[in-house]
Amino acid sequence: MENFVNIDDFKKFDIRVGTVLSAEKVEGADKLLKIIFDFGEGEPRQIVTGMAEFYRPEDFVGKQIPAILNLKPVVLKGVESNGMILSAVDGGPVFLLPEHQVSNGSVVK
């Protein structure tokens, strides 16, 4: 692995844990799910993920999942995404979950 970044680059990412409140398929898209999170910010946050071919919407609900929150918003199939879910890849995406319940908005370092 030779694509090194320094710690200051890593610190630019706002990575936090949030609880999934709801999830649904994005109309007209086979791979996209619209996920609504509680990151402890007062307002729910919407993130679109391309995990629909691996998970059903109900697989997300209630899980605490880390996400990058300070990415520039993008619109996918007409739905705005305000972040990116983090997952491991092992033949497909695998949830990264806290060992025990944490406060919504907990920072990942």
C-alpha cells in the first residue's frame, strides 16, 4: 500500500455514528436505498447508498452505522445524498457496527 495520506488529511473527514430511522428503495433505481439517520444534530440526515443489491431496507433500520458527514451533497436518481455510509468490502459491503450502543453523533477517530 503506497497511497499514503497524512493525519491532517484524515482529520478533514467528519465521521460520526448515527442510528438508522428508516430506509427505502429509490424509485427507478435497482441499487440505491435512501437511508434516514439520526446523528444527534436535531434534524434527520438523508444518505443514499448503493447497497440495495446486498441488503433489504429493513436490514438497516435501528442499526448504528458510521458515515462521512462533510462530503459535498450529490443527487442520485433525483434524491439528494448528504454523506456516505462506511462499510467493509468482502464480496459485497459489510456493516461496520459499534461494539455497543453509542450516542448518536459520536465521532469516529
